[in-house]
Amino acid sequence: MSITQISQPVTPGEPAPDFVLPAVDGSGTISLADYRGRTPLFLALFIGLWCPFCRRAIAQIAASESALKSAGVETLGVVATAPDNAQLYFRFRPTRLRLAADPELSTHQAYGVPRPIPTPEFLRALDTTLINPDGLFAEPLPITHAAEAIGKLDNYKYNETDQADMERQWPQLKGQFLIDRAGFVRWAYIECAADGLAGLGKFPSATEVLAAARALAD
């Protein structure tokens, strides 16, 4: 199904919107200005840690961070939860990925990452659309079942902050952007843009992101 949305994402060739966000590790703030004029940036915008697909994608991107760095590109993940909630999570699941916190989704809004309108058609599609992100399951599952299954595999326990984040953020989508050192978007990926809800939880592979990063350096 096509997704009715309330915003349009920033596209390649457009200036990347500025942002200033608290660093998850407590080291102050992180801004786009920190990178402008110095290095290209791979910016990955996630929602709260309640999102099982985001937790998986954070781990995937962290694993490719060193390869991107070798290609001359820094990496930043933005997770939509309060810094202390993120700190609690990553204390037990450490990551090398540099992270900023944006519980109010201000960066998603600035970059125009779509937030679908939950129409009756959209809600019906949630129950009928089958997904299998990264081939994790033996066969595709309905979206809600897939999310529950990943939560069980990860042994993730939701807390009150997760619940509040989910109620405030759903059904916000996720986005990834490559920004050159001059501050312009050169490559973008928006969840569900190509496949509708069947693309929920799908993200570019490390190989795809690295290829885009190397093209940026050429």
C-alpha cells in the first residue's frame, strides 16, 4: 500500500538541516556544525529503543562504523529517547557508534522523515502486511508479530520511558543520510519509501552504505 504522510524528506542536493542534540555518552552536545568543513557524515535517524528494528539497525551500523571511517566518513546515530534511558540501554549493550538523543523527533521533522497518517487503511495493512527484515525469520510474519518476535529474541524488557516514547512517536519512520563536508545531502534512504509497509524494518546493507560513502569521496 502507499503511505499517506505529512512531510517530504530532504533529498540529495539539498542543504542538510542543522541540529544540536545531547550526546548519549554525556559528553555535551553534538551538532552538524561539528562535522561541516571537516568530514562527510553518515547520519542515521532512529526512533525510540522500543522499536526492535531500530535496535537491530543500530547494531548493524555500529559494525560498519570502522569501514566508513576508513572511507573518510564519520557516523552518527540519533535515537529518539531521553539520554538517561539510552545510557541505561547501552550500559548493558555497549556500542562503538556515536549517538545523540532526540526524544521529541526534532531531527526527524527537520529532515522530513515521514510520519504516516494512521488511516483505517494503514491500520488494516499493519495486520495483513508480511515482512522478514534481513531474512531473520523462517518465513515472513505480520508486522506486529515480527516486532514481538524480535523483542523475544533480544530478550528486551520495555520500561515506562519506552512506553511513553512509543505512544508519542508511533508510527514515525526512520531515515539515513550521507552529508558531504560542505553540509549538503548526497544520498538518502527513507524506510518504506520503495516498498510501502512491506519495507518496514528494512535498511540498506553495510555494503550499500559503504558504496555510497565511497562515491561521496570520489
